[in-house]
Amino acid sequence: MFMGFEEIRSIISNRDLTLRDVMQCLLDLRPIEIDAYFALKEGSKDVMDLAESINRNRSSAQRILQNLVSKGLAYRKSLSKDEGGYYYLYYASSEEGLKRKMRENLEDMYTKMGELLK
């Protein structure tokens, strides 16, 4: 679930941490997933809108969205098309939800590190 020690060290050593660094470390997100999250923060998007925003193809955007939804960082709403059928619009979770998820993962990581050091 979490990054390895060397990956974490490479993110935090010898530089000022940014929100993106913390998200990458605590939420185990790839940079493109962070880009997608911030694209959704600008407003709801369907898969194709997101694909254009992050310069990826549709299938990559779909996988990224599924990962964000599974981690609780995004959610989707089903909307009906006038001609029949439906589509999904994706939204970023609230900033409070993001902070809560990062705190939970930090506490979990801290607990696991403490157990390893015993």
C-alpha cells in the first residue's frame, strides 16, 4: 500500500516539501494521479474531459479515475443522456476529505514504523 523507505527518502530529502510531495507519499499517488485530482478540483469532468486536461488517452484517464475513486479522493455521479443511456461526471473529494485521508494514512504509517522499530 505505501511507498518503500527509499522512495519516501527520495521525496523528502534535501528539499522543501510541497502538497504534491505529501500527497504522493501519504496517498501513494503517481504524479499524473495528482494532476488528475487537481484537474477535478477545477470542476467536474467526464472521462474525455479529464483525458484532455491531463494529456492522456481515454483508457488511461479511466484507470486514473478508478484509482482516485477507490482511494476516496474522487466520486462520480451518473447522468442521463437526452438520446438515451448515461455517462459519469467525476468530482474531486473535498479538501477536508483529502486532509482526513492523509492524516489517517500518516497515523497508520507512523504505527507501522513504530512496530518495525521495536
